[in-house]
Amino acid sequence: MFGFLKRFRKKSPWILHYNTGSCNGCDIEILACLGPKYDLERFGIVNKGNPKQADILLVTGPVTKRARARLLRLYMQMPEPKVVVAVGACACTGGVFRYMYNVENGVDRYIPVDVYVPGCAARPENIIEGVKKAIEIWERKKKERIELPKLVEGVEGEPLDRRTLIRQLEEKFCKRLPGEEEE
Amino acid sequence: MKAILLLVALLSPILGGIVYGIERKLKARMQNRMGPPLLQPFYDFFKLADKRALQIHSFHSLMGIAFFVAAWFAVFALLVGPNILVAVFLHVLALLFFTAGGFSVKSPYSVMGALRELAHILAAEPILVFAVIALYLTTGSWDIEGILSSGKVPLFEMPLLFAALVLTIPIVLKRSPFDISEAHQEIIGGAEIEYSGIFYEAVYTAKWLEYIFIGTLIFLFGGSNYLIGFLLVALTFLLVWLIDNSTTRLTVHHMMKFAWGVLLPLAAFNVFWIAIWR
């Protein structure tokens, strides 16, 4: 039964695209993939914009300190099976922003990344190839295995409990009132 | 005839899925794209069945399923069941289940989408009721078999109401310029945002049923001349998709003004005119 359903995964991957402080170069290229020239919708790929219904997370940008809590939250809200594609040099390593005071040097410090797409900005052909690789990985994943972000310092608790983890992460990253000192 | 109607009612999710597939393909061609395969909605359906479903709470998930069941009941009432007026009321009931689900979660987009969905109901359903009343006035029958074998073509007696009904379809199907309740770039689907996995599947499929529901209503305007009926359905859907591709989203106020200021007077004038003229 589930073998039968798994055959349809590669025919309808839905994308969630999140920009963690990128310069918009890679975002434009991702949109170009979905536009008339490259037309990813002919493979059933649509940009859903909704983590609860998405299968592939396309992340661009070096994770800025403001964006990381949202990134973790989006990753946790995606139902399994899911894959993550880091698009562009910034998302892979931090790119030109590496070791700056406000960035976290790439996505894989916080969430497990399945495919890295290099380039500044990543070319549409590269992105399509990366998504294709991601679908190959996605087809091997099981929905029973819960995937959570890498635990960061100061966040403990049951690794399987989504809600507690979200609350702890929000307490750590989101409650920064004006006047409170930055890390 | 009864057997054919029952078959259409039973297969309506599949037929609706095919119509949705045709829509996606045609819209892509209008935008100079290749577009997804014709059976893409079913690929999505099977993929969603194999995803983990994250529930908010059980009432929310139940309302998603109730939306699908009530929408299917509405199609049944239209094609097989008691009469077409009941079908319109069941259609409202289905949308109310959906709004109840949207209101039951904390997500602001979901609540906003549900509020806008109520505006859609207010705008569209009176015109559907007028259409059903006018079908009765011209053919003298409340049920589909009576209308299809009445020997009359309702379109010729109520062109104004038919025009109003055609312009209501974007409101019912949530197509541009009236895709207000599920504005994908703005509130990411509205009331459907919190559904995932198999519960989203129910909501996704319930929308296919609306094609069959509204398509049948349009078909009835051909009366006993089936060729006119099929032509009307094809041309109407083509027009709706063309409008969808070439317009931008309006606001709720525009929609209410248009529906209650233009469409409803048109429909009411036509109905009163028929009632007095008879």
C-alpha cells in the first residue's frame, strides 16, 4: 500500500521557500525556475508557501540572528517526510557574510541539510538539479521517522515533543525586547 | 437517465479532479507554460495520503472532513436527491463547516480566511438561490429530471440571470478577481492553512466537488437541449479561467458592492420579470 503511494512522491513535490537574509539573488533565480522559462510546474512542483503542506524546504541566505527562530519553526512545522535544500553559497557556508557578527554561517548549523546547491547566485539549472537530487533523497525517507532541528545550546527537553521544543526555542530566540542587549 | 445522474454523483470527486487538471493545464498554456500533466491533482492526492498529518485539535480536523462530506451531499442532492434548492442549502452548510474549522484555530490567517469566506457566502449564495427559483419558474420543476425533460431551454427566458450566475462563479470557486478568501500570496490559502496530510486532502478534494456542483447548475440552463447545456458549461469555464488569468485581486468591499449592487439586482429583475410575465 505505502509502496504504491510512494511512487507518487516524485510527481508532486511542493516547495516552501524561505529567505533567511539573502540578497534576493537566489530568490529571483528560484522564482525564475517557477516562471514560464524553466516552468517547474510541468513536473508538478508548486510553491506552496505553507509549511504544513510543503515537502521541500528551499532555504536561501546566511541565517541571520533574526531569522533563525523562524527557520527552526518552519522546519518543525513541516510534516514528515521532508527534505531541505540549501540554495546558494550563503545558505551553504555563509558565503561573503561568513564570520560576520550578525550571521550564523549557513543553514546546516541549525537544521539538517540534504542537498547543497552552490553558486552566487545559484543558477536555475543548478537549482533544478538540486531539487531533483532532493526528490531522490525524499523518496527514500519514511514518514514514521520524526525529524527535528539540531538542538542548540540552552534548549533541552524531549527531542520528540514538537510543541515543547517550539516553545523553548521561541523563549530563547524571540523574546528580545527593545533595550535588551543583543547576544 | 437516473442511472447516469447517480453515476455522475458517485464519481464526482474524480470528475472534479479531472476538471481541475484541465484548468491547471489550460491556465499554464494561457501563460505560455507547459503546465502540469492532466492527472496532476490525483498525483497530489496520493502524495498527500503518504504525509504525516499534524493535527491542531480534533474539531478542526473534523470540520475539514465535514466540509468534504457536506459538499458531496450537496452534489448528491443536486443530481439525485430531493431537489436543487436543498442542494444550494447543503452547499452553504458545507462552507459553514469550513468556516467553523477556520475559526477554531488561533492562526490569524486562518481566522481572516474564514471571515472572508463568510463574505463569499453572503455574496454568492443569494444569486444561486435566485437561479434555482428561476429554474423552477421557467420549467415548473424543483428536481433535476423534471428540468432536463421539461422541453424548455431556461437560458432563453433568463439571459440576465445567467449572466449574473456566470459572474458569480469566480466568487464561488474563489478565482481571481474574487479569490479573496484563499489569496495565496496574501493569506496563504486562508481557512485551509492549518490542515496538513490527510485532512488537507479532504479540503483539497472538496474544492473539486464545487466544479461539479456549479457545472451542473450551469448545465441546467440548457434545459432539455443537452447540446446547449454542454456548450454553456464549456464556454462558461473557459471564460472564468480567462478572467482568472487576466485580472488582479479585488477587496471584500469591491466584491460585496459588485455582488449586491450589480449581480443581485440583475438576477432579481429577471426573476420578477418572469414571474409577472407568466
